[in-house]
Amino acid sequence: MLATKKNPGSGIDYELFLDCVHCGLCTASCPTYLETGNENDSPRGRIYLMRAVTDGRLELAPEVRKHLELCLDCRGCETACPSGVQYGKLIEPFRIAMDSECSSEQSPPKSHDWFHRYILFGLFPYPERLRKTLLPARIAQLLGLDRLMIATGLWRLLPPQLGRLATMLPPLEKPLLEVPEFLPAKGRRRARVALFTGCVGDVLFRQTNWATARVLQENGCDVVVPKKQVCCGAIHLHAGSSDPAREFANTNLEAFDVSGVDAVITNVAGCGAMLKDYGHHWHDEKTDQRQQFASKVRDASEFLAELGLITPPGEIRVTATYHDACHLAHAQKVREQPRALLKKIPGLTLVDLPESDLCCGAAGTYNLTQPEMAEKLGARKLENIRSTRASLVVTGNAGCLLQIMRQAKMEGETLRIMHPMELLDLSYRGEKL
């Protein structure tokens, strides 16, 4: 059943609402509730709001929308919930319907907003467009203008989303070559995998894709990189635009020959969660094919832990701490695998991070669309990192890397942030930090 113009919850299985017994154990795991203390900003409160709207007991007023939009969709509540509430299957379709079918003059669809239309939807999902657009930013970094902009506060004169985006960019070094379509296994062949390279991740962190491919090779994997792959669709879906996300998903179905590989590997938590949910988001003639695709998706750390990591030989003497990306820990339930892999690196000291699985405020594009809350969560995350006295932060998601990098830069903190695959790659190659 489709959502109706007046009821964004009409297309949701009502039993999913009833799974919540309103015990409140989720509240301590909800970043927005911890910051605001408002029951309406908790998972329990949001489920109550969605159910009340679905029942016709509450109007979908701007204030209700505000509480629902403030949700990070981090899924921390799912980990905490003893009743097994599938919160993601409630908030995601409800917000999609709320934005598309239930829009109005007072609450127009996000696609009508210039930032969504031209930046989030028109630029981010397309690597070549994004790469060309970043050329002026690369030149500005070479001239030191980015540091001047932050030091003087000039970035605040830009439109809020663009100003925040400008301060979030990592060092834009000379672009690396694309990862080739095929890289052979080293030593005994143990598996054949396909690598999902992503969109924003490949432009800003192509070195992570290279590192992932090399680590897979070192572990006896043939690596296939389909050239016709596209964005996973998460940028559109999480902003309430379902149809373009489905088009991206269907293109990926054609690009990847999942029958010919043991796994589809991703190194971005947000992409991995989206790809694993391909069979859930849409129900049409391609549902079975999307479910087959989703069943092959593995995070790089998850796959290597299952395969059995070949211990890397290179010593890296550093004290590091690991931040759990929400869509890895909560959505994909991948927690111990990255830590287990990191502990195999000789010389590495891994210390626990307080509130490790509390969202850093990145949440895909949330840090651009909800900057005030993202700023609070970023500051909270950095304070916890400081308490560990670690000089290196490791996390398995491009968004988290950008968010923590930005927070450290804005607060003048000297801190190195890396992906687990980059650290493993250094160890295999015998290189130092």
C-alpha cells in the first residue's frame, strides 16, 4: 500500500509501530535526545509521533516534521532496544513519504531547495562532476586560502551549507589514478570479490579504495572493479527522494555480476548499509535481484574477519582509538571485526573511546542540512577523543572521517584520522605513518 497525500505512515506495516513498548531504554543511545532532553527528539517519542499521525490523531504540522527531520537515522536505538524495534523501517519510509507525497507550500519537498537540487542531488552522486568542481578548492588549498578563511572566519559569510562544506574538505592532493578493473590475488587465491568504490568517497578518499584493494590482494583475493557502477543511492533516499535512489540501485544491479564473486566489498559504512538494504526499500519486479545483490555485500573489515586476515608484518608504533560509524555498528552490526583486524598490526596500541558508538554528527549529509546539532555532536565526539590521549583516530566511514577532521581543524587540534584499511595497507607495505 502506498502512502497517501495526508498520511505518510499508510504504506508502513503497522505491526512495526506496535513492536515499541515505550520502555525508554533507547533514549540513552539517542544522540539528539542526549543533547536536547526533549522526548519528541527520542526514538520512543518519534515513534509515538509517527504512529499518531498514521492513526489520524495528530496533524503533520511543521513542529512534528522538525522533530522527525532532526533524527540522524543512526540506528543506535536499534542496538539498545530489547524488543527488536526496526526503527529504520519506520523513520526512513515515513520521511520519504513526508517529503514527497505530503509536501505543501509550508513544507515543500527537499528537491525544491537549491542546496539539495544542485549540490546534494546534482553534484555529490556524480564523481566526475564533483572532481571537476573541486578544482578551485584544490588551488585555494595550495595557496593557503582555506586556512586563511577558517582563521578569519570568512567562511561564515558564505551560505551556511556552502560555508560548512568549505571547512569540511580534507587535503585535496593530486588525484590518484582510478583503481583498475582487475587486480590479481597475491599468493594462494582465496576469493574473488568486487569492490564498490562509491561517489564522494572515491573523489575525496580514493587512497582508501586503493588501500582496500591492496589489502584484499594481500589476503589472496582477486579484485574486480566494475566501471559502470554508480552512487549507492543513499544521498537521495535519506533526503526523501526515493525514485532516483532506485535508479542508482538498478544501475548497480546491472554493473555487478554478483554470481561471479564471493562478495561485494564496500569500505564506507553508509554505502554498505544502503547496499545491504536494497531488497527492503522497493518492492517491484527487481526485488529478488536486489535481495540477491544485497546478500553478497560485506564491509571490508567484516569480509576479512570472515576470511581470516593474514597478519600484516609492518610495525606501526602509535596509540590509536576506534570510532564506531553508526551505519557499521548499528545498521550492519559490525563492531568487533575492525578492532580485531587493527589489533593484528604489530606495535599498534588500541585504546577504548568513550561513547564510541554515539554518532559524531556526520550521518551522511546531516552535518550539512542540520549544522547546529551536527556541531554539538562533533564537539562531544572530539572531547571524548581527547580523553583517550590517542594521536590517531580510526573509523570505517567517509562521512565520519570528514566530520571528525573538520571538528579537529576548527578547534585547532592536531589529530590524524584514518580508515582501518589504510592502516593495514601501511603495515603490509612496511611503511610508517
